[in-house]
Amino acid sequence: MKARTLYSIVLVTIFLVGSLTYAEGNKSQTQANTYETIELNRLIGIASDNHGLRVSCAFNLGEMKSEKAIIPLMALLRDGQTDEEKIIAALSLMKIGAPQGVYMVGRSAKFNDSGRVRYICEKFYNGYLLDKENAVKAVSNSIASM
């Protein structure tokens, strides 16, 4: 009876030590959802043939403020298959706030083929300019009050 109990304790101990060792060795797999991995997956999704995937990836890259997404988003704004893709690309470019993306949205407000895209890009761009103007006024007022 004692031998059987000792044998059981040894087996449970080996099992626990083995589990902990295995868990320790697989820590790198749990970190697969790093920012870079997620960003790369979204960039791959923008190049997809699936309309819904392109739109959702473009939106998520804007939410992430991904600097790597500026060029693909500009391409989507210029060459997107639907107005929705172009509008989401413009929104994401404005969220990222990089000068070249903002400039592209401003140009799309004047020269895009679709009236809907031109109208919404104009709203995005004017909102951006208004925010910049308000920021300049706030700085001027704070300097003047010193």
C-alpha cells in the first residue's frame, strides 16, 4: 500500500513539473498577439479581395494610428472599388494624422470622381483645419495671458 501511494505521488509530481516546464517553454506563443503582429495582419487584410475585410482592416489601422498603413490607405482612397472603402480610408488617414495622408484627403475633397467621397472628404478635411485653428487660438490666448 505504501509503495502504491509513493508511486502515485511520484507520478503526480512528474506530471506537475512537466506541465510547468511545458508552460514555461510556450510563453512565446502567448505573445503572438503583439502590436506588430496585429498591424501586419491588418495590412495583409487591406490587400485582400474581400470587400468587408478591406474596410474593417482599414478602419482598425486608423484606430491603431498605424504609420505603416499610410501608403496602403492612400492607395485605397485613390483606387478603392467602392465609396465605402474610400471613405473609411480617408477617415483612417485623418485619425493617423500624418501630413501626406491629410494632404491626400484634402486633394480627394476636390478631385475624387465620386461626389459622395468628395463631400465626406471635405467634411473630414475642414474638421481637421478647424481643430488646427482652434489649437493655434488656444496657444495664442495662453501666451497673451502670460
